[in-house]
Amino acid sequence: MFDSGAAVAAALEAGDADLDDTQRQPNGVDLTLGAVFEQTEAGLVGRDGKRVGEREELSDDDGVYRLDAGTYVVRYGEPVRIPEERIGFVLPRSTLLRNSCTLDTAVWDAGYEGIGEGRLDVGHPIAIEPGARIAQLVLAEAAHEETYGGAYQGENL
């Protein structure tokens, strides 16, 4: 079962997120755009290790990111803390989809803390302001034996 938006907001605020009323939704919390990056070199996903490729942070000219069609990495604007006995899913807001863009994300395991990232695929040029709501975090009950302790724990904090 998925948690209510109020429960998701309480979990984020316990992790020091500063949410405003527009981010609180009936079934989750909207995450905002913190920064946009373009990957500049290859990464590695191996059997025995991984490496994230170098990135260049794009500038927000006149307070707006003007993105051409392509693939970008976005950093959300809020710190997230996924409570024990929960799992987090981040989904794109429908306005992105209606503007030929989508957001690809991964599961956030119980115990994850950090300012996460996602892959923004832009199908048609778009302008996005920093702080704009681009994604929605939902939490669901999840049985597990351990909490997250991987390499991305505490990222971007």
C-alpha cells in the first residue's frame, strides 16, 4: 500500500527537507529541480564496481535552463530520507510528459538518505526554471531485511 502525501511529507521533513504547500500532493510530494548536468565522459557499470562519468553543470541563463533535445542528469532540490519499512519511487510530473520530456529514476531503498538524481530525456526543446516541480516521490510499504548502505548513501548532502 502506498503512503498518503502527508506521510511522505512528514518523512521528508524529518530529513530536513523544507517543503512548501504546493509540493504536498494527495499521494506523494513533488520534488523540484535543483541543478542540470550534461555527462561529458563515459561511466562504468561493471560486475565488480562502478564509476559515474564526469559531468558538467549547465548554467541557468536568466534563471531558466534552456534545454535542447537530448539526455541530461537532474539533481533534485530536496534532501530525501526513505523511512524503514518503506520503498521510494520517483515519477515524472505530467507537465514534463505533456512537453515531450520524461524522467527516468531508480528505486530508493529503505534507509536511503541524500539529494537524489534522475535522467531527464528531453524530446523537444524546453525551458525549466530552477525550483520548478518536476517529479513526485511516493512511498510504499516494503518488507526487507536490511536498509540501504550503498555507495550513494548521503549523496549531495
